[in-house]
Amino acid sequence: MYTDDSLIINAIIHGDKDGYEKLVDKYKKMVYGIAWSHLGDTDLSEDAAQETFVKAYTYLGTLREPDKFAGWLAKIARSVCGSLGRGIKRENAFHRKWAVLASTEAVPQEEDRESLSQQLWDSFAKLPAIHREALTLFYVEGKSIAEASAALGIAEQTMRTRLHRARTALRAQLEQMLEDRCPTCSPARISLTPCSFCFR
């Protein structure tokens, strides 16, 4: 069975160099999402995405199952991120991608917002890479379960399981963070919005 990807790849291998742009356009958001879930930095993620596509093009002829290009590309992205991420301090990017800081109870000062967003990023960064990827592809990139599972090369049920576990783990991290930050914040009322005492 031939897929659009396999047809494009076959054409590229036989000399259609321009065809690779179609694959880049199709998967650039996915690759960037995976990169950001590992690196948490805009510039580094863009560099990782570019390097991923360069490596994928270089080794495209070694891909035995072209219809599984998305999963293969995701593996390359993870490998590239691992190389770029070593020895580089993660920067505060969570507040730019994760809209959870809107507060109806208090309007914190700028320094308080930066401190809180850093703690949110730290909580996210503590999750296993497979959970960060699942959350990023589903919530940040807006992919469906089917699209995200195809991108990661896993079954849809596996994707649902990863999302459930990732949400549970992130919630636990945030509950602990809020409890440590302010004793008046209890798990029973957690809504990702700290109480007014958190900003005092």
C-alpha cells in the first residue's frame, strides 16, 4: 500500500529534489513541537528542526518503509535534541506556549509572573520525554489523537494512555509546586491559578 509520503519519497530518491519541500512543509510543525518539548527554547528548537530535516534528507535512501516516514523523522528529531540539549540550560519558554497563567483572582507583578512561569516550566520539564511530546503535540500543536500517534509512530490507544498519564503527572507536579509556594493552596482547589497569597 502506497501513501502520499511513500510516493513523494520514491520520487525524491529518483531525482525529484524539490519534492522534499513537500515533506518539510507537512512535518515542520510536528518536528518543531517535538524539539520544543525536549529543549524548551525557541531558537534551539528551530535549530534542531533544521538539523533534523537535513539529516533526514541525507539518510532518506536508508528508510526501508517510506510509509512510516513520520515516526522515523520523529526519532531523528529526538536524537538531534539529545545532542543539542546536552550542557545547555533550559530557558523560560513555558509561558509562551502554555496558556495557563491567566488569573481571575489576582494580578501579579511582572517578576511574580516570571517566577511562576519558570516553576511551571520546571514542572513540565520533569516529565518523561514521551509525556512532554504527547502534551506538546496534542495541546500546543493542536494535533488530533490520530495525527499525534502517527507522528510518534505509536498506536492511538498508546497515545491516549500517554496523554492521560502526562496530564496526571503534570497535575501532581503543579499541586506540589503550589503547596510548596503557598500553604493556603490545597490540591482540592487546584485550577492552575494560585490563590491571592501566592503573589504576596
